[in-house]
Amino acid sequence: MYTEVESLSYYKGYPKTASTEFANLGTRTASNYYAFRFAGQIDGTQIF
């Protein structure tokens, strides 16, 4: 089996990191919440 995993975010709610709310530590969402995108090929091929 072949699997690809992409880490999308480390913050709750997958916020836009370029926003002014995110830049302000007082309004930034909680951390330690991971968002991932993944895909797997059962036959082992590496083409999606």
C-alpha cells in the first residue's frame, strides 16, 4: 500500500494564517489540533 500524507494546519478550525486575527496572539485559535489530507493506493502504485 502507498500512502501520501499532507499536514494542513496545527491550529483548531484550520484558520487562515495570513489574517490579522491569526497574527494577534490574543485572538489566535488554540494549537495542538492537527488537520491532515491523506490518500492511499491499495495496489501500491504511486500515481493518483
